[in-house]
Amino acid sequence: MNRKPIAIVGAGPTGATLGLLLAERGLPVVVIEASRNFRRVFRGEGLMPSGLEALGQMGLSQLVEQVPNQTIGSWEFVIEGRSIFSVDEPMGNDMPCTLVAQPQLLEAVIDRAKALPNFRFISGETVQSLITEDNRVSGCTLSNGETIQTALVIGCDGRSSMIRKLSGLTLNEEAKPFNVVWFKLPDTDLIPQSNPFTIFVKGDAVFSLFRSSEGLIQVGWSVQNEDWKSVTDWSQTLAEASPPWLAAYFRTQEVVETIPDRPLCLTVTVGHAPQWSTPGCLLLGDAAHPMSPIRAQGINMALRDAIVATNYLVKAWRSAEDQSLITIFDRALLQIQTDRHPEIRQIQSLQAQEAADGMKLHRSAALRNLVRTLAPIVGIALREKWKLRQRKLRSGTTIVRLTV
Ligand SMILES: Cc1cc2nc3c(=O)[nH]c(=O)nc-3n(C[C@H](O)[C@H](O)[C@H](O)COP(=O)(O)OP(=O)(O)OC[C@H]3O[C@@H](n4cnc5c(N)ncnc54)[C@H](O)[C@@H]3O)c2cc1C
């Protein structure tokens, strides 16, 4: 059968893996990626057991081992300079949380797909408009003027999704966007090779620190707009919020000179599209549900979206005659959202709870000092409460299996 392709817009974790899975199962796929290479700035690379397991189901575990990666050894909470509790990885799972270099991983995934005759990759072009016939999306036009007639357009184009806007789908944004100052610094022996992910809360500062996949020190600093405006010397501010051993690192010339001005503060919108699809067009990954960076969830959810979408789309493809494909596809789009939406909302709610706990500490010096003083007593209870919440954040809230 000579059928029109599925156009996947965006080769982030969602689009690259979905493109590979569909092409491996014989569907004609074209992936369109705006950037020319995979060296663009990636915001996150933490994979939880749920994401690593999803990559395993896709047959990509070996690729993960071949690209730069680092495991997390433990989670440590330091409040007002005192260690409150610590939890070792892998916390009852088979695999520890692992930082995996996204550029290399995505490039390897796309390279694998490129070997398939029914896969086409277009890079350095954006999708600029959708073509609609009889109230159904039937194609898209690229920035180079090329028009592609499609069986389906899948917007995997991230949190500011152009496909979402072009298709008229909406986003329910969470009330308050998340502000994060996200940057990398030179490696240091002060961070043990076991690579603890440490969260520091002191005064107005809440930040985390760990060694990234390529061995640099990643800082994630959660800031309120008003607090960020008053930061004139970022390294000094972090030094003041750090225990003495770490403060010395932030004051070294090498660290200060890494970012001469100020690191970039990202405003991250979090939310979900109440409706993920319209006839002929589906949103997945951050395009459907932009995730907060808290506890490394977005890539994991993206990979799980790709698996569920593959199950439904391949079944639809195999069962349909030429004429009925469109109807069967459009029905599948609704089923994909029905399957995925509950987990996404639960995970976003757990992320919000983590943020709210951090905010309570951030706002109240009395609470921070109480927790600090009573650390030997309250530390155990806080640790157990935190661990309980991590179960779902690490493994997901539902079973996701690749069945086709
Ligand atoms: C600071 C920060 C840290 C994070 N840390 C983590 C973490 O450690 N672990 C984790 O799991 N998640 C993390 N996240 C969330 C994670 O980055 C996202 O949830 C995840 O990348 C979503 O994947 P995606 O493929 O849906 O979208 P994206 O990764 O955003 O990919 C979208 C792709 O679409 C392309 N594109 C956009 N528009 C067009 C267009 N019109 N035409 C063609 N191509 C287009 C883009 O170039 C891009 O390649 C973090 C987020 C932030 C902001």
C-alpha cells in the first residue's frame, strides 16, 4: 500500500524515539527537526528507572551505555548547613537514576532510524503551517517551502509547541511558572565520585548540585523572580548558602570565570493540554504536557508517551484498509490521551508537592531552623515521607509496555 507518511515534528526524546519505533514497525515516517545538529542546549538529562526501562523496551539500553553517562549515588538534603537526611540509590529499583547525554543519545537514535528505507530525517527546518482539508490536518509546510501530505502530524516540538498553536489546541498552565537558573561549572574533587545529588536550602537560596553525564558540575537553582533581581554576584550568593567546603569552590577563580556575567534564568511553564489531538494531528511529550524539571520527569514521561503512541498507531496501521486508515488513526489519537493523561497529571501533582515542600522551607526561617535543630529526630520521618513519594516519581504510576 502506498500510504502518506506520519510527520513527527521535533527530534527531542519524544520525537526521536517515536520516529524510530514507528519506522522499525514498517510505517513511513518523516521527522522534522528545527536545529541543524544535536549540539543545541539541553536542559535535562536525568533518567529515572521508568525512563531507563522504557529505553530498554525500545532496544536502546546499549546506546545508553555507549554515550556519556553518570549514575546518581544518593540524594542528600542539607538545610541551613546541616545534613537532614540522605537516601542511597537505587532505592529498591533495579537501576539507579542516571544522567545520560541527550545530544549523543538522540543522534544515535536518529542514526539507527536513518538506516531504515521508510524513514526520512529533515534537519534545520521548522514546520511553519498545517494544511487542513475537510476539517482534518492533512499535511504541513516547512520553512524551506516543502509541503508534505500526511496521514498524521505528531507535534513533539516541546513546551512552546508550534503545532499546538497551529492546530488550535490549548494549554492549561499551572498558576505559577517555575524559575530555574541552570548552568554547568568545572568538575571538582569536592563532589565525591559516587555523585550525590545534593539539595541545599539556606536563607533565600534553594539549589541542587550533581555531576552531569559529561563530568561537569550541574547547578539547578530554584529562584523567585524578585529574589533573582536582587542577586548581583551569583557565585558569592551560592557561596553564602553553602557549607564551608562548598563555599570555597564557588569562590575559586576558575568557577567565577566560567560565567563572567550572570547565568541564564529560565522561566519554565508547566501545564497540560486538555485535548491532545484534533483530527489528523496529535501532541505528545512536552507539547502536550510541559513538565517541571523537579525530580527529572519530562524525558521519562516523553519516552512512555512514545511507547503508548506506538502501540495504538501500529495496531491502527495494521488493521486499516487504505480508506479507513484516517478514521482508525483519529480514534487511536483519543485512546492515546485516555491512556497517558492520568499518569501525566499524577506525576505533575507529585512534582507540585515536592515544590510546595521546598517553598515552605524557603519561606520560613523558623521552619528551617526547627528542622535543622531537630534533624536527628525529624530527619527519619522526613526521609520516609520523601521516599514514599519517590516510588511513583521513579517508576511511574501505571504499567507501560511496548506490545507491538
Ligand atoms: C531546566 C530543566 C531541567 C530538566 N531536567 C530534566 C531531567 O533531568 N530529566 C527529565 O526527565 N526531564 C527534565 N526536564 C524536562 C525535559 O527537558 C522535557 O520534559 C523533555 O525534553 C521533553 O521532551 P520532548 O521531546 O517532548 O521536547 P523537547 O526536548 O523540548 O524537544 C522538542 C524538539 O522539537 C524541536 N522543534 C521545536 N519547534 C519545532 C518546529 N516548529 N519544527 C521542527 N522542530 C521543532 C526542538 O528543536 C526540539 O529538538 C528538564 C527541563 C528543564 C527546563
